[in-house]
Amino acid sequence: MKKKNEYKQAFPYFLLFIVLIGVVIFYNASRFKVNEFTYDQLIGELSKGTVKEIEINPKSGGGVYYITGKLKNYKETESFKVNVPLAETVLERIVKYTDEANIKVTTNPESNEFMTFMVTVVPTLLLVGALLFFLTKISGSNKNSMDFGRSKAKLSQEAEAHFSDVAGLVEEKEEVSELIDFLKNPKKFQKLGARIPKGVLLVGPPGTGKTLLAKAVAGEANVPFYYISGSDFVELFVGVGASRVRDMFKQAKQSAPCLIFIDEIDAVGRQRGTGLGGGHDEREQTLNQLLTEMDGFGANEGIIIIAATNRPDVLDPALLRPGRFDRQVTVSLPDQKERKAILEVHARNKVFDKTVSLENISKRTPGFSGADLENLLNEAALLAVRRGKESISMSEIDEATDRVLMGPAKVSRTISTEEKRLVSIHESGHAVIGIKLKDADEVHKITIIPRGVAGGYTMMLPKEEKIAIATKTQLLAQITGLLGGRVAEELYFGEITTGASDDFKKATRIARAMVTEYGMSDLGPVQLEHQSESVFLGRDYNKSQNFSDQVALEIDNEVRKIMDECYQNATKILKDNKDLVMLIADTLVERETITKEEIDELVETGKLSTVEEYVITDEEPKEEVKVKKRGRKKKEDSEE
């Protein structure tokens, strides 16, 4: 069908080509004049000496000579032709009168016909082939140019997902379930005068399942589903985006009732009239057309728009008003129960060891999105295959968690004994603060194996799931825990290093937010810094300063006061627990990684179980195999 349409589009060009060939032939025929002579006329002109030029070509199979030439009184475009019998007497008679004429005689008929074919037919065929090739290309480019303003929205007729494929998001699914009821039975709403939302905006961090939720709505409603990205509207040429918006709604009206899903709508829906140097005309015209189509003079009955973004703060207010995007659904990060449900969905096609508990994994992954959890299980499966295992064990789950958070372990890196001791004391300082400080997060794992840019890290997780609210005591505990590494270096290594730079960055950010945003200082409940509305000036220039230089000095003093108090508190805790700090540091030097169970055992008994119980299979990473060898050596020494 597609080729047939291409042939139809190329037919006018082919017809134009035929007309041009006819015009060229007619022009040549009218321009060049050829006089037909008889044999007697040719002999007469030869006898008079009026022949200027003559050419004799024997015709193969015809029994005649094909003679062409020019007379002296002829113009450049005029000539004569004559056919004479193929006989020696005829040729001798002609030659007798051509003493002063320029005679060209071709005596090889086959070579003459071949050359005639090459000179006349082949160039014509090449010309026709080249023209047809270029006409086809022109037809294709013309088709693309005609489609330049067409919508790039793709239609999905088949259901790609259902609510059963969307784990968690209970409240979010309830919010969009009304759309499904309306698409299935619109009369039920129209009977009571209810108007279904024209648009639903899904807002949330990346990877939380906004696109999947939109697909599930289309799958449950069993209606046509158009999907497009916001960046597909914007082009270099002004007016193309608006044309694509019009064409998209035109197509949707033909398939109504239907859904249109616009992913990353902030690419086209940003606030108008902002930014340095004025707005982008193409983007603003596209946005204006989208606003008109959603709620203008025209009616788009049966069309529901679902859009997704993780930056709702940059969207134009006209896009968010009732009548366009009537409803905003926040798709937030999953809690522990939802994480377990997500893990169960992604674990359907994977083989796990009996020791693997999805419940425990969900408790150890707070802050993970659905995409992070899917990546976690996939990394664990890849590690199991790499190690030649038949199933995925908790060893692969632990390693995959570290990979997702910090990157792969740098096993091949050579670490000196002094550096290893330093990192152990640093991480031990973080861990002891988490163990001894009441409101600090719980320590789940400590390792001195380098990952990414970190020489080691301490995994600290909340003791229980919390909503996005933190108390002043909890924030101070976080700052104290972050400063524990530097304090331990100063107390027990006798030197300070650059390893705490990232800890200071995080701690300072929390302390400044407590003073300027949360009102948790002696300056009182005043918000001194906030994100401005100039969303295109860059994040570094976003904070507006609505205070004097004197207040700025007071802010700096309050931030320093918080940091100093937390530093002193961390120093007191680590001094009071010197034995625990050194015990954990020594254990890290020996084993490189210790888990929550081993930490609890160290705190309770002051030592770990016998080395014989610490078994590591040969399929584990190389650094753990080395631990096993050192453990055996220690065991032998103890037996001696």
C-alpha cells in the first residue's frame, strides 16, 4: 500500500518528464532541417561541385548505402540524406565526382551500428534512469516536507499495561480510576451534570511509575492511546510545533473517546515571558496552541490529556488552571509496603535462593524508586550469572545494593596499610555516632572497600518509615553523624584529611536550611531564603535574598553555632566510646565489610563469633576470598 502511494505521488513528475522529452524532440526537429535527395539529385550536385561534405555509411542487412552530407550554400543546421543501392559501380561513380569533397566512409557495418547504439540509445537510457532516480528522491523528500507539520504522536491500539502491572500507588490509582469509568460509561457522569477532568498532571520524582500509570489507565479503559514526548513538538522553525498540536488533536477527535499522554511536558509547557533575552517564539506558540486546544472556543469531547513531569514548578500557570489540567496527582516514592509489592512484580521471572526475603530487601531500600528496585534485582541477576550460580542469593542482593548506591567495588586498587587504617577509623566514627546517639539513623553496614569516589561508606537507614517531616533533634543527629568521621580522625589517627569534605557539604546544607528555611535557630520562625520564580536563570542564581548584610552575618553565625555544637557532641560521644571505635576499626581492617548483625554482636559481646563460622564461598568477590585466607591463618595460629 505504501509503495502504491509512492508511485501515485511520482506519476505527475514522470508525466512532466515525458512532456519535456517531447518538447526537446520537437525543438530539435524544428531547428535542424534535413533534405531528402534521390540518387540522381546527389549525382547532379556532385557534378556541379556544390557538395561541401559527405559521409557514406553502409547499412547492415539493408542492401543500401546511407549517405548524409551538406551543400556549400547550406546553413549549419541544414543537411541532406539519400539512400543508394549497395553496389561497387554506384560507389565508384560517386567517388569520381568527389575530388574536392570531404568524404568519410565507414566500411564496418557492425561497428557502425554498435557505435550508433552507444551514442544514441545508451545516453538516453542513462538520462531516463537518472531522472527517475532523482524524481523518486524528490517524491520522498516532498513527502517528508509535507509531513513536517504532522503530529509525531504514536497510536497504541493494544493494551500494554493494566493496574495489576502497577505495584503500589493505591491512592494514585484511585484518583485516575474516574477517568476509566468516564471512558467506559460517560452517560453516568453526564446524567448528574458532572464534568470529567480534561487533563490530569502526574507529578513526581523520576522512576516512580508515572508513564506506567498512564499506560495502565489506557489499558483498563481499553481505548486508543496516543503518546508523545514534549520535545517532539518543538522544532527550529516557528509554527511547526503549533501545527503538530493541531494535527494531534485532529487525529484524536477521529478516535474519540481516547487518551493522549504527553511525557516530560515541561519541555513545551514552561512559563512564558521568562529567561534572559526573552522567550522562545516557537515554544511559546506551541504552548499557546496547546492551551487553546485543551480549553478554547473549540470542544474536544471524549479526549483526556494525561501529562507527566518531575518539574511542576516551571510550568505555565495557564496550563495548570481548572479546565485544562484540572487535577494533579503526586506520584511519590514508595514506602516499605509498596516497595515489597514492586519487588514482587519484578521478581516474577527471576530465580531466588530460599534465603532471599523480599520483605527484608524492601526494609533495606528506603528512598528507592520503582526503577531503582527493578535495576537492583537486575544487577543481582547479572552478578549471579557472572558467578555461575543457579539462583540469586542475598550475597548478590547486597552487592547489587552497593552497586546501585555507590558504584562497583574497586577490587584491583592497591591500598596501603596506613590508608586502610585511616578509612577504618573514619567509618568507625560515623558508625559509633549512629549506635550511641538516640535519634540517629540505624547502622546497617560498614565497608572500607572503595566504591566510586568514596574510600568506604557507612550505610545508615531510618529506624522506621517516616513521612517527609523531620524534627530538629533528628536533623541535629544527622549533622552529628556526618561529623563523626572527622572527629574520629582527629582523636584516634592524630591527623585530619580531605575524606570528610562531602560530609561537611551535606552537614552545612542541613544546618543552613535549619536557619534560613525551617526557622530552627535563634533568628526565629522566619524564612529568609526560598526558591525564586526565575526558573530559567539556573539553580545557582535561584535563591532570592530578602535580608540585609547584618542578617546575613547572623545567619552565618547561627550556622556555625549549629556545626560547632554538633562537633562537640560528636567529640564527647567518641571519647566516651573509645574502645568501641577501635574495636570496629580493627574489625574493618581485618574483614573490610561488616553487617548489622555483626555490629550488634560487637556492641553486645565485644567480639565476633569464631572465624570458622565466617565462611565465604569461592564465588564471592576476590577481596572476600582474601579475608577467608587471612581467617584460616588466624585460626591455625590460635590452634597452635
